[in-house]
Amino acid sequence: MIHFDASAPVLWVFGGLLLLLAVASAITLLLRRSRPTQDYSELTQRVNSWWIMIGIFAFALVTSVNVAIGFFAFLSFLALKEYLSLIPTRRADRRVLFWCYLAIPLQFWWVHERWYHMFIVWVPVWMFLATSVRMVMIGETKDFLRAVGTLQWGMLTMVFSVSHLAYLLVLPESKGSFGAGPGLVLYVVMLTQLNDVAQYVWGKTFGKHKVVPLVSPKKTVEGLIGGILTTAALAVFAAPWLTPLTRVDAFAVGLIIGLGGFLGDITISAVKRDLGVKDTGALIPGHGGILDRIDSLTFTAPLFFHFMKYFYY
Amino acid sequence: MGRLIRFIFFGVIARFIALIVLGLNVRHRERLPKAGPCIVVANHNSHLDTITLMTLLPLRLLAQVHPVAAADYFLRNRLLAWFALKVIGIVPINRERTRPDEDLLAPVRASLARGDILIFFPEGSRGEPEKLTDFKSGVARLAAEFPGVAVVPIFMHGLGKALPKGEAILVPFFIDVFVGEPILDITEREAFMNTLRARMDGLAAEGHFPAWQ
């Protein structure tokens, strides 16, 4: 049942993450004990949600490849549903929205079949054309461009981008026979999430100069650079356990994930600002919606995937 | 047999639709009734409204929970009548009097007297999706007759998008469910209806709903 080839290091890294989380929980508990007047409910919720998220993620990743593919398909479904619930949609387009959802099982079926060609063209070519045509056939031209544009952007971000995480699981053996699979997924997801934390911590501590004041006023140059360098260091450190990356390449990947994560984050921030909402949902207590959590991943997943595919697989 | 099917329907199928296919964002869950008798009042946009509301309450209350629904619509053929009465567990009422002295609310009174939790849609029908129409005042009469029974207003958004009247395909959306403060001991009809309307408008104003035209 448990899928152990290539995942002994994966289990060790998960063990390390759980240890990190235990420390976070202990600190939260100490804070609540020592300062009972302060409100730490959001911090507590945040940490508790991390336990659940890492638990589900670890279960999906170490059980079997198919379970992991199913997990990412479901994640994609949640993200698309959240996005479609958030944006203005036209009543006439109900059927088109339904088609967008149908893109998900097929996209992940291509992954399951290791059918790279269909995986890479399904959303940007076939679904792109099909949703346009379906919408034209309905014949509602008022706000047509806005509707088709928002739907296709959503499909690319929530389905196509997220599905790259799943394809990392089924990449063939690389040069030097390093099994792909769960290690690569854990590597990019862990670095992306730690990058978020690192940018936040560096920004909180040393932040002075705003990077994108109009989109995300709390993001600073100091946070961005500190975060990227921290991520690059972690990338070099973790690479030998989880990936076939050389040191130099791992450093480059760290820079890409650091910057890509930042860009994904502020892109979803721009969407939220446009729509006038603070969070994208309320699914994850203390974090907000699913998109609030995977915003950075929508950029780092395809970037990391194509780096690996081009240079290693 | 009917009770078992009903338990499976709400314990498995309805919860799968409401929690996995759709997904609920419930605000003020603590205001939901913990025991009967009680009247839950909600806006009506979709057949999924009843299913969603019933999954909000724990399964141990299921035997007590009954939606009040139009007899002419839900009892129009035998299969639908079986499903409505045995599985959904509706309390059927006539919308129009067949005799001048008919008491339309009699079955509802009997149910409340038994200590049931009743679900009411005072708009009368699903109507235009995601639009609130005028409330009928049957609930006000019940509130006057049962002054100790709490009336809990619930405002829902999204189900009219997921499955509006006249559509057969369910399109998933996250659903907002806002539970209001219970209304108690208002026996005067006008005052009750104004309070109910104000509570509903207040709940609707808590949400941020994207345009849907």
C-alpha cells in the first residue's frame, strides 16, 4: 500500500515539517499561557489548519501516485469553484461553467495516462477553443469578452497550472535514474510555502521600501529579497534528498520559486483587490480560502515543472 | 424502510452534494436551533435550498426536521409524492383553499405541537433566482399562536446559481449561509413581518455577492 520507492527521504522531510509544526504549536501555546489577555485565536487557527493541510498532503503523497493525482484534481476543483464563486458571471454561461469543470477530470486523466501531449494542449488549446465556441453558440454578446476572458484565465490558473504538480509525479526516470514522483512535488510545494513565510518574516523585520504599493501595500523590497535568498538556500539544502538537481541548478530553482511565488501571490492580490474582497473564501480557518493558500503555487508549479522537464527529464 | 432511506439520503447523498459538490460557508452557526419546536425561515431559490438547510442540522435531529411544502406541486404524482413525504419528509400544505372554511395551516400546527423543527420558505415559490420576493404572512400567524417558539431566519446565496428553477444541470458554486438571531415573542403580524424582513435584509447585507445577470 505505502509507496516507499523514492519516498524514504520524502517521509524524513515530512517528519521534519511535523517537527517544525510542533514547535510552532508549542510557541503558540506558550504565548497564550504567558499573555492571556492577548487574542491569539487567529494564530492558533492558522497553526491548527497547517496540521490538517500537511496531514492531508502527506497522506495523499505517500499513499500512491493515483491518490496523489486524485488529490490534486480535487484541489483544482476547489480552486476553480472558489474562483467562479468569486467573480461576476453571466446567467447565460451556466453551461460554459459546467464545461470548465469537466476540463478537470480529463486534464488529470491525461496525467494518469502519462500522456504528455494531451496534458500540455488540453486546456490552452482544446478547452480554450471549446469554451469560446460554446459561449458564442449561446449567443449572449453583452460582456462577452469579459466573460470569456475571466473564465479562461481561471481555467489556466486553477486547472492547468495546478495540474503541473500532478505531472511532476509521473515524470519518467531522469538521467542518473533518479525517480521523480513525490519528492519533486514535496520540494516545490514546501519551498513555495516556506518562501511565503520567509518573505513575510523578512518584511516584518526589516521591511521599509514598498515593492507594489498599489496592489499589495505590505510587500517590501527587503521582504522580497530576504525571502528569495532564504528560499534559494533552502532549495540548495533540500535538493539532494528530493531531487536530481545540482547545487547550481538548485540555487537557480530557489531563485525562480522565490520570485515566482511572490508574483503568484500579488497576482491573486490584484484579483482580490479588483473584486473588493479580503479573502478568496472561508474554507481554511485562519488562512481564508483555498486560493489564499495556493496563490503562489499557481506560478511556481508550472515554472518549476518546466525547468525540470527541460533540463532533467 | 422509509426512515432508513431518509437517513441515508440526508446522511450521505445530501451531505455529499452540500459539502463536497457545493461547499458551505456558514456564518453564525451557533444560532442554529439545537432542539424543536422551532421554525426556520429561509429565502427560496432552488430545490437545493431544502437539502442544504437540512444538512446544517445534526443527523440526530433528522426525525424532527420537516420542510413545509406545497401539496399541489410535490404530491402531483405518486413517485414524487413518495419521495417528498417519505425521503424529504415534507409537511404538505395547500396553497389555495379548496373549501372556504379550510384551515391551510392545520398540518403545520400539529407538527409544531409535536415539537418538530419546520423549514419555511415564505416567498412561496423559488421565483427568479437570487432575488428576494415578498414574504407571505403564514409564519406570522404561527408565531402569534406559538409565542414561545423561536423563528430563525436564514439567508442563503448561491443555490439559485447552482441549480435555478427550470434547469437540470447542477453547476458547483460555494454557498453562503447566514444564520440570523432568533425572533421570539412577537405576536403582532405587522411587527413580526417587519422584523423578519429587516433580519433577512441585514443578513443579505453581510455578504459580498458577485454580479450574476
